[in-house]
Amino acid sequence: MRGAGGTSGGAGQFIVGLVMMCGGFYLLLNAIAVSSSFGLGTRLFGGGGWGGGAGGFALTTGMVLIPFMFGVGLIFYNARSIAGWVLALGSLVALIFGVLASVSFGFRAMSAFDLIVILVLAVGGLGLFLRSLKASPATG
């Protein structure tokens, strides 16, 4: 009889490892807090000067919508306008990049015991899962 993954490994180890791994990674991802500081007045891109100071420039997320509006207008006027498509798609790419760049991740407050349980479940389950896919030694 074949075990998990078509090998002679244990199907029980496969199931227990899979459940542990899924539970551990679920708890780990559930403990991560995601926040964003995105808004129409938020600085999206900047440069120039020393550290973007007084001599620098700042491009806010609201400013990215200005070329987008011109691009959409050009597309409605002439759908084959390359400049319109470049403006509209470039603005959308810059806007998506700005949203992704403003996302920050952090752990929610938890005890050391909670973190240890989560890591043991995730990494221990991964180890059992991978061991079940390996052929076990023949027992005589």
C-alpha cells in the first residue's frame, strides 16, 4: 500500500502535519496587523534636496490623478491615442505602487507562549508534512 505522495511514508503523519501546519500558519497570519497611511494628500513620491527637504519636490497621490484624467479624456476623444493610454495606465500603476508602498506590517500584542505555540505548530507541522512525503525505511 502506498502512503502520502505515492511513497511508503505514513499517511497519518501527512494528515497530522498538514493540520498542524495549516493551523500554525493561519494563527501566524492572523497575528499580523496590516495598516496603511494612504490618502489623497499623502506624499507618494519625492526627491531632490538633501532628504527631500526644502529644495525637494513631493508628488502626492492626488497629483497622480491629474495625468489619469487627461489620459482618460484623450482615450474618450480617440481610443487609439497612445499618449492617452500611456498617461492613464502609467497613473494607475503609480497609484497601485503608492498603495502598496504605504502598507506596513506588524505583530499584534501576544504573549511569548502564544508565539511559541504558533511557531511549533507551523514549523513542526511543516516538518511532519515533509517527512511523510519521504519514503520510510522498510521494516522486516
